[in-house]
Amino acid sequence: MGRAVQFHPLFATDIAEAAEWYDACGPGLGDRFCDAVKDSLSTIIADPDANPVLDGSMRYRQLRRFPFLIVYETN
């Protein structure tokens, strides 16, 4: 059975604020950012252990085309 993945309670807020910032930088950029987040989340959920260890049970995944890390914990 797969391992559970946990995100910080403010994860959704952080993503929404980043998407707004990218939208202010250029039309459609916020949507592309959100698509990159969704792609990374799918990869994380499919195989949480595939990404590099940050510390202990904390891991991270770099978004494609955006300087943004998704940090998560497995248990």
C-alpha cells in the first residue's frame, strides 16, 4: 500500500498567492503555474518516495518551468 502524503495547512493559500503573482506577471502564467503544480502533485501522490529527501521524512519536488518547490512529508 502507498504511503500517506501530508502538506502544510497553508499549502493551498501559498499556491493561490503564487498563481496570483504569476498572473500579474503575464496573462495565463498563473494557469500554467497551477497546471505545473497539478502535474507535480500527481507525480508525488503516485510515488511519494521518488523525490529527494530534504530532512527525515520531508521530501521535495521542483516544479517544471517555475522556481518553486513543493515540500511534503511522508509517513
